Amino acid sequence: METDIKKIRQDFPILQEKIYDKDLVYLDNAATTQKPDIVINTISEYYRKYNSNVHRGIHYLSNFSTTAYENTRETIHKFINSKYKEEIIFTKGTTESINLVAFSFGEAFVKEGDEIIVSEMEHHSNIVPWQLLAERKKCKIKVLPFDDSGELIISELENLITEKTKIIAVTQVSNVLGTVNPVKKIIEIAHSKNVSVLIDGAQGIQHTFVDVQKMDCDFYVFSAHKIYGPTGVGVLYGKKEILEKMPPYQSGGEMISKVTFEKTTFNELPYKFEAGTPNYIDVIAFEKAIHYVNDIGIHNIKKYEDKLLEYATEQILKIDGIKIIGEAKHKSSVLSFTVNDIHPADIGTILDKMGIAIRTGTHCAETAMQHFKINGTARASFAFYNTLEEIDKFIISLEKSIMMLR
Ligand code: PMP
């Protein structure tokens, strides 16, 4: 795969750009990934040649875009190996997918006094929707903690689950610690006690092979923009038998079967959860991103990215004063760190002037920060188009920045 990286990089126009007259080193892939030409060109081509609203017309263009839109559903269905195509629902992102489940699963299955478990390392979008549900239904949020290496303390799970527990919401990979969580084990424990599980795949889907049937999760959610696709598109996978029992999240066109002023009946899956005109052009372009990833092969991607992370970890530890935040045994593509008492934002600002894009702050994971009693980290996150040379540049520039700040 390494020999192909040069060629792969040519597919991503932004990687050819200069920042402050320097080659861009883009290490902010956990926030969003860059897009290959095929995705960018598809968006432009569809607006130029095929634009027409989906599902509503009998004319050529409408049928054309409807077919393309539904083809993406088919591709995602195969990509994550869901049992049925209609288990794939398009949303505008991970955040909306979780809000949909929190609302709609909450309406169907959660009542006063019930309990919901989230982990201590969740992104805010996998905490706050559950908190709102808890307020609405007067139920309780319980927290599965992690240890100082950043690994979930799975042995606590058995104690946390009671007969009132309705759902566990946990991330597959932490966006701040890089921890790859043992989601299969969590799901096994939960299911042995009749508890449903939502897996936040926002940082998992782009780095590792996902088979939702093997994983046996009840819900799996992710965003297209983190797997080389467009912004404004997300996926909610849910088991059909559960989705069928959940009421609609939003209402309007497309999600209905029949409307009268007396009563409305709802459309079948997946349309019941896709009210209004969907972001069909971006959904259509999203399919190209999945084909692109499939062409390289997710196993090749994982192997190469693991190597990047291992190399970056080795190199960064040679710098005096570095503390890595998140030292789990199984990690993926995320390297979070602090440097003595230097503010992460200062490091990020100086690196930026050197053409190196990293992210600093709490990464929308304040509870993870509270665990370490820190107010933020600097985070480099990798994708398959990054190179060992870029990591060398990052490390040298980081050393320089630290020297300047000391
Ligand atoms: N969960 C995790 C683990 C994430 O990393 C992110 C994005 N940083 C989200 C959820 C939210 O994703 P989005 O903003 O695309 O909805």
C-alpha cells in the first residue's frame, strides 16, 4: 500500500494545496476527512446534468436520481452487511442519527424510572441527546467509566445494568483517546440482560471492517464526511424489528402513507424516518467514497494507519515533556497529547503557521477531559493518505514549537 500513497494523494486535490506557502500536512482527520476527486466531481456532475428531486417524479431525471440515491443505500447495506436494505436510514450525520434514536427509541421503549448507560469517553453528541431524553422521561443516566490508560472498565458493566436499563450508547473508537472499545463484548453482556446497544461508529467506520450482523449491535451510526464522503450525510443502521416499533422522528413529505385531517398513517422503512427532501446529491456522491474505500480495501487501510499511529507514537515520546492522553492497548489513528504546562492551543497555532493542521481543545468530549483533570489536548489524527514523512515533519515542527513556547 505504501507504494500507492503517492498515487492516492493525487486523488485528493486539497492535499496539493499550500498553506502559508508551505505544503499542507493535514492531521485533523478525526474532525473530517478530505474528499477524493470522484466525490467532488460527482456532486458537480449531478447538479449540472441530473438534478431532480428523488422519489416524487415520473420523469427521466427524477427516476435517475432516485435510482442513484437508492443505489447508495444498497452500497451501504453491503458495506456494513446489514440484513435488510431498509435498515439503512439517511440522516444528516452521526449527531442526527443519535438524536433520532434517543427521541424515537425513547418514545417507544423508555419510561419514567428507566436507565440509560453511556461511557465516560463519549462525544457530546452521544451524551446530550440521552440527557434530554432522561429529562423528558424522568429517567436516569449511568456512566461506564474508563481507567487511566483510556480503556473502558468492562467489569463495571454487569453492576451498572439493572432490570431498568433500556439502552447502552457507546463509541466504537474514542475521538479523543483513540481507544478501540470491545463493542462485541459490551453487546454480548447487554443482550444477555435484554438491553439494546447503540454503537457510535463516527470514528470506527473509516478505520476498520464493520459487520453489523456479526457485531449484533441494535443501532450503528456514522457520518459520511469522516469516511471521505460529503458533509451533511449520515447513516443510521437499526435492526428492522426495533425500527418498526419506533415512531417517526420528524414528519412531513415522504414519510407518510396517507394523510387526512383526521389521521395520518406512516410510510414503511426506511422512508418513515426520512421526512422531507433528503440531501440526495450528497448521498449519491457518498456512494463514490465507499467505492473508493472498497477499492483500496479497509484491511489495507487499517494496517497502514496502524503503522502510522505506531510510528507517530514512538517519535512523539522522544520529545521531552510529552504526555500521551489515551494509552489503551488497542488504538486507532488518534494521538492526543499534552506538553507540560503549555496550552494546547498555543502548540496548534504555531504548528498551523508551519502548514500543519492538528486540532486542539476538548474535542467535544469534556467528560474525558474531566477524567484526566485537563482542559484540553492537542490531537493529531491520521488517514491513509498521510505519510511517514508527514509525521516526521509534524514531530520536527512540534519540537520547534515547544522550544519557542518554553
Ligand atoms: N461521535 C464521535 C465519536 C465523533 O468523533 C463525532 C465527530 N467528531 C461525532 C460523534 C459527531 O459527528 P458529526 O458531527 O459528524 O455528527
